[in-house]
Amino acid sequence: MYCTKDHNICFILCLWQVTNMLKTVFYFQCILFVQTGLFSVTTQQCISRDYGNGGTVCVCNATYCEFLPKIQPVDKARYLIYTSNKAGLRFEKSEGSFLPEQTTSKTKKFYVYTKEYQEIHGFGGAFTDSTGININSLNEGAKENLMRSYFGEDGIEYTLARVPIGLSDFGLRDYSYAESEDPSLKNFKLAPEDFQYKIPLILKANELAGHPIRLIGSAWSPPIWMKIIPKYVTLFGTLKSEMYQPWANYHLKFLEEYKKNNITFWGITTGNQPTIGYITFNIPGLAMGPVQLGRWISQNLGPTLRKSEFSDIKVITLDDQRIFLPLWLVDMLLFNPGAKQYIDGIGVHWYLDSISPTLDLDLTHIFYPDKFILGTEGCRGNIPFEPDVSLGSWQRAEDYVKDIMENLQHWVTGWIDWNMALDLVGGPSKYNSNADSPIIVNKTAGEFYKQPTYYAMGHFSKFVPPGSKFIEISQYELSKTTVAFRRPDGGIAILIANTKDYDIDVAIIDRNKNRGQINIHLTRHSLSSIVYW
Ligand SMILES: *[C@@H]1O[C@H](CO)[C@@H](O)[C@H](O)[C@H]1NC(C)=O
Ligand SMILES: *[C@@H]1O[C@H](CO)[C@@H](O)[C@H](O)[C@H]1NC(C)=O
Ligand SMILES: *[C@@H]1O[C@H](CO)[C@@H](O)[C@H](O)[C@H]1NC(C)=O
């Protein structure tokens, strides 16, 4: 370098030289990162948007969406915390080391114990016609990002999904798989909706997950010729007595047809909301009382399925509001004790939980300890006077969390959300059932919005895999919004929601593992998943 006379020039030249060197090093590192895959799309950040509803959504399109890599165990001395909150954090990761237990500090302490309760089946959503219509309205890239968001290894890893057997109130038309009257069901065939909106997406979900999603089929209504009043939507639209066996065969045929398309079901419910036809609303249904339903299960559905190639399928009854428990089951089994052997589980819906004491669930578990209880449907935005869709609402995420946690604290083994994707007005729904969904699709923009409820579901589904056991954790003030699990890989997952308007400092002490103490600062209106091994 020519630096003898003018020191200023020398300095500038020097700086220029050094900058160039740094640039070279930087570029070289960039190339290295790209080649080693360290710069992957999974590091993308949430593009947040505020619609003024008390929280934010994350915007995804064909080329951009944020993902969360699969959770990998860390060293035994360390723990991971993932936090989402009203202020906009989404699965924000931090890592720390256990500290020595501080017996004198005044921080609120959680104690984790070893006692195990129910085993978890998983979390998921539903493949309704409306879900398929909205997902298909996106181009290939955006569709891929949406499906990956739910089922991919770097998505929230849903493991359960409910599939309406034919029509539901979330679709564009009424239909059945046997339109002309024929109790032998010779003309049974799947509908165009199955081939457009359900089968391809289910196969895609299985492919992204790398294993089959556990599917649960639920029928809303039989073909109208099987009903006493031949309409999809009607008060007292119950089954003709000579149609009990054909209605069971109809379910079997459905399973067979899906199997021909490489899709096998894990479970089947005994019908969506059997009470709906008695207290009619304006949606398709089949009115079945507990005694009638018990007769159908014990004499028709049960034997038909157990004799078939699907003999292992989980039969889930009720599939309705938990307020009917435990009397529904007591009634059903008193008059049809034979139904008991065919029933594996009990499905409960969210909608009346605010007026249903949790004692309903506890008594059901005490009376029938060998039958699992599973949340089979829930959503927000379906109550009169509240908006159908509320983009970005953190309140709705907290509603989800509170209900899921309350259920898990009372023997429930998992929770299935309703529609996985709806449009900007919460549809389409022929029956104006419009509601909210964790993913809202804006077809004209080619975008979709991940709502706070998507992250609420993810804080469970991503961290609490099937086979996890519910375990005891104690903390007085936050007890309603805290749950803990022992994962199948030996790790402990703890979920804590702070639904208050102020931040809270807490400490976690695991009495079993005895590693010391985890100190956490819980920001106001936040949800954290804490994991250690
Ligand atoms: C997709 O989103 C990214 C990130 O917001 C943006 O840069 C890009 O322009 C969007 N693409 C389209 C086609 O809108
Ligand atoms: C089912 O899977 C088999 C084997 O992978 C494949 O050959 C066949 O095309 C699939 N059938 C359908 C309907 O997807
Ligand atoms: C949906 O996309 C259209 C077209 O880009 C845009 O005008 C509209 O504001 C978007 N709606 C919402 C709710 O973001």
C-alpha cells in the first residue's frame, strides 16, 4: 500500500481494503451457509398484520410462510421455551440452563410431579368441503405452504383429523352416497366433493406428515329415503326402523371406498350431534336418542364393523355437547348393555362447555374408565352477535387454550378443531353456519392468514405428541391455564398461558428429575410451551 505521504488517503484506502476483505469473507460464509443448508426457509419470520381486533395474523403466500423445525431434544442440563403472545411473538424460541433451586425467593413456583393420567391421542382439524374449497382456491405454492403449516414436520404437526361422511353444514350442497332409494346400497358411490376436496388433501397430509394422519369419520345425515321425514334438515328426522342395518352398511361402504383410494380410517363416530334433530337448528342432522343410538350400535353398527376388515376401528359415540354426559351413556347402556363392547370412546364438542360443569367429564371417566374421551369439534365465531371471523384476535386464542386445557385436566385425550381453512367471511356454508378458523384464506390476494388460534393449536399439537401422558403440575394461581405431559421420548412438555393484563415471573421445579429450577418471565397475554428431557 502507498501510505507514506497522505495519511488520510492511506486511511481511506485501508478502510476500503478491509471492507472488501470483510465482504469477501461474508460472501464466502453465505455460500457456505447456503450449501450446508443453514440458511433455510425455516428461519423466515412471521409477516404480521394487524386488523385492529386485538392481536395480529401471520401472512403467508405462494413464496413466503414461516415454519418451525421439528423440536429436537437438548442436553439434560438445558431446556427450551417457545412463546407466542398478543404482542406478536410466534413460537419465539429461547434456550436456558437449569439453575439451583432457590427456596427463599417469592416467585410463584410450579411443582411437576410424576403421577400419570390419561394418554393423549393428539390434536387436529377437519377436512370439510369448505376447507377443501378454500385450500383449492389458492395456487400450488400457497396450497403447499398451507398444508405444510398444518401437517409438515416444520408445521404444527397435526396427527388427528375429522372427516364428514358426505355432507355437513360446511359445504355448498346437500348430497348422499346413495341418492336413489335402494336399501341394498348397490349404487353407493362417493361424491365429486370427496375427489375434489377431501381425498387429495388427506393424501397430501399423510405425505407431508410422513405417516398416516389418524382420521375419524362422522356422518351428519343419511340419504333422505332412510329417514322418517325425508329431508336433510328437519325436526325429528330420525331413522326408519327398517333402515338401521342399511345405515350401518352405509358406513362400512364409506370405509371401503376410501380404502380403495389408499385412505384408512382410525375411528368413526356414531353420528354428528344426534341431539340436533330434536332441538332443531337449521343444519342437516339425524335425530337419535341415546336408547335408539344404543340399539343401532349394539345390533347394527358394532357387529357390522367388528366382522369387517375394519374390525380395529375406534368407535366413538356421543359426538355432541359434553353437557349430555354422563346420563346419555348411562341411558344408552342401561337399555342396550350389548353396545358397551363396541364403544371405544366418547366424543365431546366445545359449544356448551361454558354451561357444562367439568364434573360431567369426571363422572363419565369414573363410570366408564376404559372409554377414552376426545374433543371432536370446536370453533369460535359461531355464536349469534359475535363476528364470524375476527382476524388477529388474541382473545379467541385464549378461548381455545382455556377450553383445551380445561378438558385435558378432566380426562380428555385430545382436541379436534373444526374447519381448517375458511374464507374471509367464515364460509362457504350453504347453511350460513359461518365461523372462524385458525387459517383464513384470501383468495383474491392469493394469501392466507395464520390466526392466533393456529398458534394456540400448535402449542399443543407440536409439543404434545400422541402417546404423551398427562401428568400433575401444581400452581395455585395459574392452575387453570397450566398443563404438563410426559412425552413418549421421555421429555416433559409444560404449557402455561398467562391470560392476565400483567407480566408474571414463575419458576418450575421438577420433583422427579431434580435438575433445579427454570425461571420464566411470562409476558401478559402469552402462551408458552416449555420442554426438557
Ligand atoms: C409473498 O410474500 C412476501 C413476503 O411478504 C412478499 O415479499 C412477496 O411479494 C409476496 N408474493 C406475492 C406474489 O404477493
Ligand atoms: C394407491 O397406492 C398404490 C401403491 O402406492 C398406487 O399404485 C395406487 O395408484 C394408489 N391408488 C390411488 C387411488 O391413489
Ligand atoms: C384480500 O385481498 C384483497 C386483494 O389483495 C385486498 O384488497 C383485501 O383487502 C384483502 N382482505 C383482507 C381482509 O386482508
